[in-house]
Amino acid sequence: MTALTLGQRKDNLPAEVTRFIGRRRELPTIAEAIDRHRLVTLRGTGGVGKTRLALRTAIEHRESFADGCRIVQLSSLHTPELLAGTVAEALGLPDEGAGDTPQMLAESLAERELLLVLDTCEHLAEACAELAGLLLPAAPGLRILATSRVPLGLPEEHSLLITPLELPADDATAAYCDAVTLFVDRARAAVPDFTLTPENTPAVAELCHRLEGIPLALELAAVRLRGMPAEEILARLSDRFRVLGPARTATDRHRTLLAAVSWSYELCSPAEQRLWAALSVFPGSFRLAAAEHACGPGVRATLDRLVEKSVVQFSDDRYHLLVALREFGAERLDPAEASRVRARHRDHYLGLAERARAGYMTADQEAWLARLGVETANLRAALDYSLTAPGEARAGVRMIRLLLPYWLMTGQFTEGRRWHDLAMPAAGESGDSAWSLFGAGVLAVQQGDFAAGGPLLAHAATLAAENGDEDLAVHVTDARGMLAFCTGDLVTARAAFAAALAAYERNGFSDPAALVTYSRLASVCLLNSELDRAVKLSEECLRRCEELGEQWARGTALWTRGTARWMSGDNAAATEDALACLRIEEQLGDLHAIAMSFDLLMLCLVGAGDFARAVVLHGASESLWTLLNASLFTGPACKEIVEHAAGTARSSLGEERFDTLTRYGFALPWPTALAVAHGEAPAGPAAEPAPGTEVKPLTRREKEIAALVANGLGNREIAECLFLSKRTVDSHVEHIFTKLGFSSRTQLAGWILDSGSPA
């Protein structure tokens, strides 16, 4: 689900659930590599700890980057075409605009100072290399830290081999080496009273040597202490190695990990082994109900035993397998059984989509949108299976139809359009091609790709008429009205919206997008100066939404009513509606609606004479429309109204002040922009330091650095310009903030612009 996360948080790093141990040499080496190189890849065998090391590095260095650190988990992604969109989602960037997603991602990151962690790249190495090759030149403040079993292969890549943990030199020093420390720590999680004693130290030390210090192997072995002492674990594992034979080279540790994992597998009961293999169809995390549906009823007890044996992880009511264990299980899943399990997996998520579709028109709408967002990896896997497995296309097309409102409400236009495009050839076989054409067309219109959307909708209309599908025909009429409205044809738009609304009222509103037709027709009335009619339509929509508990369409109706009130001169009531709409859209993460709310608030504030706040919001709105890669979605007439109001503010404030406030608003972090909209933050950069702050003069070097900050440079870029270390620049910037009483780079830039300080 789209959300305003890039500005709200500096990172999306997961909490560490176990103690981080060792890596005293690796952490400084990685930090130095990131400081010197813009693409660093941590490579090594499975289970060696690459992901954990990358996460710890990001946690320790998140404050060194103005825009923080972001991690993108790629283990559940198997479609290279979705890589850029997945990265954008992790960054909190929208998936709404038409065009080249990687290029839009590059443009969005151009001014960011960010550490991006791409985790588990080996199965997407070529796609990751291509994306990194595009992003790094476009975004000077970007650093990429990748984890992979193989290098990405770019010339600028700096590859670091991650080796296993330090092994004990002898029994006397065993307690102080990292491998033994990790084993003992995980052993105490399994057996709380476990201690390292003179009696068991030789066995533990030898066990660590046998497992070559590979963290995953050590953790799996530590769990075995619940049923046997360390000496017996060593003896049984030694038998496994004798069967497998020695590793080919000292650096080829795949066989060591295989020995540890396969031994854990053999110690599982047949039921546990079957479930382990079956669970490999889940590309990400899953709930118990999903496991029961895909793998058979009554799996709870078996699943709990796999959790106890550290094969399956459990947290926040969800289960998941580590990548190496999922791959191991998949190799042991019979192809025929794999097909059956994947079909049941798909059926579960098809059922989830059915229930969500019913929930869209209730007070549980937001919860359902969030639930589907969590299940993104599973939904993709279910769709991929349906559209590639023989005879399964009908279920896939049905699922895509059910998910269309979800993609529309959460702004995932690119994702939804891709699945519709893939479904159209398959849909021809199932007889549902018209709905796939409609979905692809309406998503194209939402993206502003009118050239593609028009023919798709026309074709869908023809098929709907031929098949006598009245429901589809009404939806197509509505969508063609949107196309006409967005291209400025108000006459055609009005006729289409009126016809669609009459049909919806007669036959029932099947989804939130149908309810929004009230607001679409009201928008045409606004532009024809039929303000009373616009208000009545909006209030009828609000009434229906109130009965249902629906929020998304309610937010749009508040916006249209607010616009009508503004046009009638009632600034106070219009402002109230705009803020109420904004509160809803903040929760839903509807970026288009947030931008529209900013525009309406700007109109109200200009009408009230609060020009400074209006222009700041105008800048914030322009920033969001740029982020969306779209012009004003409400059509050219509405865009003209906003530009006229901006011209009024420009005349009142003067050219220089207007430009300063617009730049300030454009650069605002989203929490601050929203606070400005709600009247909870100052409307513009502070011309003076914070009240009560003792102003100390800036040194020559501090003035130099402040000027570079005002010009939009990140700390690392400043360091390169001035031939300083980044830590020195970090310290200077902190001192500047302390001296002036500021807390953000935006405040500092605004002060320099306002006070005439050299820049």
C-alpha cells in the first residue's frame, strides 16, 4: 500500500530480534568501503550472515545520511520487471505515474542522500546491476549496499567477501571467539540454563570448526541442545560429514551448510519434512490460516515443532522461512505436489481477495487495504501461478478483477496495469478479456496515459455490448467519462457520468470507485458554476459513505463539496472540508488526493489573505505532483484555477518572497508539509533563529558549509567539494544548527535565502 514513508521516517529497518555478535573487523571495513565507494556488495555463501551484517551496518550509520537508510528485501521477488517498483515501494515513492519506472525512481532519488540496502540479489543480479547503473549517476547522494552470493558485475562495484565467524584457536580461548559466542547465545535461547563448561568446551569448539563458523549452521545446531548434549550433536554431525565427504576447497562452504541443513531435515519427522517442503511455496511471510489452506488442515502442531527447531521463524502472528531453508525445501517438493500446493496457495489468496472486495464498502476498508499490502508477495505468487500454469487462467483473471479497486485506492497503477497486460492474452481463452481490457484502460487513464487508455476502453465497450454485460458497460462508461474530463471535454464527461450514476443508483454500487462517480459529476458541475448541484451530489455521496462506513470515496466527496464551498465564497467551510479530506487520505496514503487537498487549501488560504501559508502549500503540492509524475489530475480547468490563485499570491508577496516560499514548500519533508496544512507548523522558513536562542557567529568554514547546504548538497557531497571527511562535515552541520537554533536543513536554507547570507 502506498504511504508517505520517505518523509515520515528515515528508515524502514526491521528491529533486531536476536543479539548481534562479532564482526569487529568487518563492520569498520564495510563502513570505510561505503565511504569510498557508491556500490558495495557483501558476497558470500548462504547462511554466512550477509543480511544481518548489512542490517547492522545500516543501523549504525543511518544518522550519517540526511534521508536515512532503506532496506529492500528481494528474496520473495522473482519478477525482474517489478524490481524498480519494489524499490520505489520500500522508499515510500508512488507507483502511480505512467512511463519508465526506473527513470522515475532515478528522478525521485536525484536530490536524496540515502543508503539503499538491496538484500538477496543473486537471483536478480542482472536486473539489480542494471538498476544500480541507472540510479547511481542520477543520484549523487545515493549509496547502495547489496548482499548477494555473486557480484553484480558493475565496474564501479566494490565487492567484499563475507567469511564465517572467527573460530577458536584452542579450548582455552574458545569462550572468546565469535563462533562459540554465537553458539552459546543461541543455545541459551533454546536451553536457558546452558553454560559453557570445561567439560563441554572441547565438543562445542570442535562443533564450531565442523560447521566452519557459518552462523545459520551454528544456530540450527544450537537448537538441538534441547534433545541431546553438545558431544552427541558433534558425533551425529560428524557422521553426516563422513557421508558427504570433505568440502572441495576451504572457501566452498556450501556443502557445510548443506550438511547442517540436511541433518536438521533428517531429524524432522516425515510430517515435518513434508510441511517444510510444502511451505517453500510461500515467497514471504504467511499466517496460520494460509498454511492450513495450502498445506492441509491440522498443520498447527507440526508448524509449531518446526518453529521450535528454528526451521520456521515466527513473529507478529506471521511465519516465514529463511531463504536457504526455503530453497532447501523447494528442492524436496515433488513437482506434482508442488503444483497442487501452489494451486491451494492461489485459492487461499483468491479467497482473501474475494473477502477484501466485500470489505472495501465497509468500515473495515482501511484494514483490508493494509492486509492486502502485507500479502503483496503472496498475491504476486498466486497471480504468477495462475497466469503461467496450464488451465489456471480463469482464476487469475478473476483475481485481477477483484484486486483492481485495491490497486486504484492505493495508487498502485503500474503494478495493477502490468498484471492486466499479462492477463489479457490468457483472458481471451477464459472469456473474461473485456474486464481485463477495462482494467488496463482505467489504470492507463489514472496514469494520464490517455493515448493507451482510450482504445482499451473502446474495445472493452464493444465486448461488453456483444456479451450483454451491463455491469461492465456501466464501468466502461464511467471510465470514458474520466478520460473526457481529464482531456477537457466537459460535455462528454457530464453525459457519461450522469448515465453511469443513474445505472449505479438503479443496480447498486459494487465498489468505492462507483461511489466516486458522484464526485466526478459534481466536479463537472463545479466547472459549469452549478454549485448547488455540486454540493447536493457530494452530500448524497457522503450520506451513502456514512451508511457503509466507507472512507476513500468519502474523502473525494469532501473535496468536491469543499471546492464548491470555496467557489461560493465560504472559505471557512471549504477549509474544514479540505482538512477533513486530508485526514482521511493521510490514513489511506492516497497521494493524488493529498495533492488535491493541498491545492484546495491553497485556494482557501489565498481567499483568506494568508498568502505565505498558501504559497508554502503550493510548493508542497508541486513537489507531490512532480513525485507522481503527473499534472493536476482534476483536469486543465482546475489547473487554471490553481495557477490563477498562485498568481494572486505572487502579486501580493512579490516575486522574490513568492519564489522563496515556493522553494521552501517544495523541499519540505512530508510530516512538515502536513503540519503546515493543519496549522501546526510555521508557514515558511524562519527569517531569524529560534526565539530565545543566543546567536553565535558562524566561522568562515561554517558559512561555507551552510551555503552549500542551502544549495541542496548533502554532507557527503560537501565533504568531497571541500576535501574534508564526511564526519567532519557532519560535526560542522550539527554545530551550525546548534548556533542558530535550527533543527532541519530546510530551515537553514530558508534563513540563508531570507537573510541575504552568502550562498
